[in-house]
Amino acid sequence: MSELAVFLALATLGVAAWIVVRVQKLFEEKHRAMLTDLHDGLAKQADRLDAKLDQRLDQISSRVSERLDEGFRKTNETFVSVMQRLATIDEAQKKIETLTGSVVSLQELLGDKRSRGAFGEVQLEALVRNVLPPAGFEMQYTLSSGARVDCVLRLPAPTGLVCVDSKFPLENYRLMIEGKAPEAQKAFRADVKRHVDAIADKYIIENETSDGAVMFVPAEAVFAEIHAYHAEVVDYANARRVWIVSPTTLMAVLNTARAVLKDVETRKQIHVIKDALGRLGQDFRRFEERMRRLADHIRQAHEDAEDVQTSSRKITQQFQKIEAAELDELPEKPPVKVVRVAE
């Protein structure tokens, strides 16, 4: 009986041992299968993450390229607009510079024997053309009354047209200087007054010309004679609003007129320059705003790329741990209890 019990106990122990070995083998196979499935799943997940990461990076790169292309295009448009504005400003500057051309000094003018000997219209035209721009005067101008004046100065309002007459009588002046006619001095004064009256009557027209006219005396000596010894003639001319000028004093008048014309033209061009600079400033402000937005997009793309790189680094570390079998150890198996069979 005791031998049978021992046999049964041994058989039971063998069966239990076989069961334990079988269960352990099955557990190990399932454990390997789980690890294989986990590895395959992680590999597939890694592939999907890599694909998504590549797609995301491609999208970011495409967006950055589009933004950069758009920024460069708009920048190019802005600089083209800037060059056009600068060309406008340069053109305005050239118009201003044309007003300062063709100026002859007083010394050169007085040294020109032809101009000094030509008297009248030739000397007047030489003076005017060498000081004023073409738009500032007109020779042989016909008024509404039909009278033709030697020259008109086109000044801005309220002055308007200023008539200049150069037909000065010299016959009695020569007689007076030569002393050949006792009454030449009186006749000379009468000639000057008659000429003043003719200028005032023909060349001062209300609402058409200025309220004064200019009598050009083509010789400095004659001008000096009138102002030195015939003050009553000068007072009479001023009362009729006729100003007597010589080549020297006419130069002063013309330079004043040129300064007035230049100031008016400059004021017009200043508005053009101011408008061009205003538009240029607006273009620069738009350019600055667009560059700021582009910088924000680039900075955001950089931050997104860093976040993606951080996620990729963490995933890679997990893969390395799995491949190194750095898993938590399995719990220990409970000891096998031996059942004693009663004898």
C-alpha cells in the first residue's frame, strides 16, 4: 500500500512538473508574441510618425517658401515704387534747376560794346533773356487795346503783367550835352514827361496789366542826368506810376522778378515733392508691416519645428529602450506546493 502511495505521489509530482513546464513554455511563447506584436506596432507607429513628421515639415517648408516668395515679391514692388518716386523727385529738382540757368553777370553785360551801343529794344531783350526764364516774359506783346509793348514781365498775381518800354527820345539830350541849343534842357524835360504820359496811357490797363509800368532808359548817363538834375521829372513819373530804370537798375528789377518766379515755382514743386515723399512713406510703412508679419510666420515655423524635433527625440529614446529590452521584470512565480498523500 505504501508503494502505491509513493508511486501515486511521484506520478502526481511528474504531472505537476510537466504542467508547470508546459505552462511556463506557453507563457514564454505568449510573452515573445506580445513583444513581437509590440515591436511591430511600435515600428508601424514610428513609420506613421515619420511620415506625418515629413509631411508636416514639407508643409512648413512650403509655407515658409511661399511667405518668402511673397515677401520678396512685395519687397521688389516696394523698391520699384521707391525708384519711381525718386525719379519724380529728381524730375521736380530738374525743373527747379532750370530756373537758375542762363544768368549773365552785370560786369559782363556792361563790358559788351554791342549791347551798350544798341540802345533800346536790343539791349532790353538781351537783359531780359539773360535773367528771366522763357515763361517769365514775352517780347513785342500786344495788349487788348491793340497797343504793342516792347516787353512784358509775367509775374504772379496780384502783380500780373508789367509792361516795359524801351523807346526813349535822345535827340534833345544830345543837344543839351553838346550845348548847341539853349532850350535843349527844357525840351529834354518835356520829352521825358510826354514819354511818361504815353507809357501810362497805353501800358497801364485796369484788370489786364499791373498798376504800374517801366520806362527803360538804355544809357546810364541819361539815367544819372534825370535823377541828378531833373528831380521834378522823376516825381512826375512816380505820380503816373511809371518807374524809370537804367540797365543797372533794370537788372535789380529783373533779379527780383526772377526770385519771385523761382519762389512760386519752388512752392509748386515742393507740393509735388511733399506728395511724393508722403506716398513713399506710406509704402515704407506697408513694407515694414509686411516684414514684421513675415518674421512672425518664420518664428512660429521655427518653434513648430523645434516641438516636432522634441517629439521625435522622445520617440527615438522609447524605441532604443524597447530594442535594449529595458522592460519591467515579470513578477516572480509562486512556489509549487507538494501534496502529501496519506499512507
